[in-house]
Amino acid sequence: MEDAISHEKTLRFTRRTITASDLTKWPGAAIDGAGHLREGRVFTGSSRTEAQPLKLKRITFSDPRSSPHYCKFFALSEDGKLLAASFNSNDVLVWRLSDGLLVQRLHCQGHTGWVAVLSFSPIDSYTLASGSLDGSAIVWDTRSGRVLLRLEEHGGPVHSIAYAPHGALIATGTRDDGCVKVWDASSGACLHFFGNDNSMYKLAFTPDSSFLCAELAGSCIIYDTHTYTRTATLQHVAGKWHHSLISHQGDRIITVPHSDHPGQVKIWSAATGKELLAIEHSTKLSMPVAFSPDGAEVVATCGTGSDAAAVTYNSRTGQLCRIFKFETPVDRVAYSPDGEYVVFSTRNGTDVELYNAKSGAFLAMFDGREEGWIISDIRFSPDSQILLARSGYGPLHLYNVQDVLRMR
């Protein structure tokens, strides 16, 4: 089966061409810079200890004009058809995921500093916002490569961008001064400005677009997007940095301390900021943390060395559900959108492990030791069929989850 799958992929990429219809839709399409196949390995079996290595070709994305080819940030379109990424440069590359074709390079009249963050519009799959170290954010039409809006006058590098789910608002944030701006996504008018005392790390809207959450160094601030007032301040442990995440339903926010200061997982109301649940574990918990797509469970990590683990709890009752054991601490975690899978990368940064989210059964381990990856981000495509792994010191890797399951 592995040879058949390998042959399928090789044939598809060997025959890749740019058609007239491609150029009509994507005038900037090019083979140079397209995703390319690389040899790799995946370990599958009934358990990690009994897993056997199999050949698995992966698709890698990089910028041939940028050296070194370090992927800084990537984003997937809402329909899962487009992938945008920035490398150590002020350009943004956009690929078609179905065949890895490079359909656009965004650079003309663009940023003068490195691109630090990307976000596709939730309304269409062609509008893309980028934030840069030059202190600006740009909204692009990826089909034409044209600049639609320039969101400027930030106090520092733009490290965070978030579209409201209804598509009418864009929030941008600068890490150094903790400032947040909310913009009209159609006109580019600045609607409001929030000042904060601490560094700002992440912005996220609730699914109904009613609230904007800003993760700061020591707290999480919730703003009402209708009145532009601060409705709540979530402070996990005074003076300590923590990680926060909104549930997919938008009703709750989870916070967990940084691994330097492990402790409890706390769940809060997104509307009122009231603490709803504090989860204790025999070993103190820390980041990363995630809600399952249905919001029923939360996963957090704990332990060091051979005691390292990821644990899932019922997000309503605080009851322990399952334990995933690892040889080194977990550094990244992600659920597939359909809730079927959960993936982990560990502190050594070279492997990505795939599990059945409901049973906890081991499914596969993608091996990156030969190239010495350091995994900085892992995400599923919207259809849960593709897994993307960003290497902090290398290119972007794409795996087809169904290929792995066919090999088992």
C-alpha cells in the first residue's frame, strides 16, 4: 500500500501543469516555488512501542527566494483550498493545496519589514490580512495580488491579526506596547483603540463576533465589540504569563499557566468573565491547552522527562477522561475539526504523534529526526484530512492523514 500511495503522489506532481483556466483565475500562478514532494517516514501500529516504519511522501512548502527557508507563519483559507505562508522576508506566498501550485506571491507595494502574522477572511477564501514588523497590516486580494486596505499607524510591529467571524471587523495587536486596534474590514477605518499595560500575544473573537479576547502577558482581557468596553479581566495567577483559548462554541475561555509555573486549568465564562471550573491534577498542569471541537473536553500537559503526559478532562465536571504518555514534555497540541483526531509534538520537537481523540488509541508518528525539525505549530485543514506542521527552522510540511490510515 505504501508503494501505491507513493506512486499516486509522484504521478500527480510529475504531471502538474498550469492550465489556461488556472491563469484566468490566478494570473500569478507559477511552478517555481510550488510545493514539492520529499521522502519521509511514518511509524504506524497498535502502539507507539510496536509501531513499524513505512515510507510516506510529504509535501513541503518553502520560498526559493528566501534563505534560509524558515517558515515564520502560515494560514489556511476558510474552505481549506488555499495556504498562505511567510518566510524570512516581506513577501507572502499563496499555494493551492490540491496540487501545491504556487498561485500568488504578494509583494508589490507591500510590507517593508518581515511578515509576522497572517489571517484569511472568514467570508471569502481570497481575502488575506498580513501583519508586519514594519508596523502595518495589509488586506490583500490574493487573486490579483492587489492591496485592498492598509491598516497603519501602529505603535510597533504587528504580531497579531484576527477577523471577526461575521467578517465586518479586523483586530490587530502590537506585542511590545500591548495595544489593540479594531478596524472596519470594508473601509479600513479605525473604529476603536485599546491600550494595555502588558505585552499582547494573541487576539481572538468569539464565534458570534460579540466579544474580542486579548491575551496579555499576565491576563486575558475581554472586550464587547458593540460598546467597545472592557467586560472582564481573567487573571489566572497574578503576575504570571498564561495561555488562553476560546471554545469553538464561544461560551467559555480556558486558561493554563506557562510551563515555568504549572498549576490548575481554569475555565471561565466568555460573557461575564466568571470562573466556572478549576481543574486539579496529581501533577501540575501547563500549556499547551485546547478545547475539543464539541467543547466537551479540554486537554493540557503535565510532567517532565519520563513522566511527561497530556491529560483530557470533562470541561463541565472536571472529571479525568484519558491520559496520553510521552517520553518528553508536550510542546504543541491540536484537535482535528471533526473531533476524530488529536496530535501532539513533544519538547524535542522532531516528531508529531497522531491519536484517536475518542479512544486515545495511537495511530501514527510522523518522523522528523532525519532532518532535525523543531515543530513550532501543528494544525489540521478544515476537512480534517490534512495535517500541516511548521518547522521553526525549516519549511512547512503537509501530510495526508487518510494516506496514513490506508497504510494501517
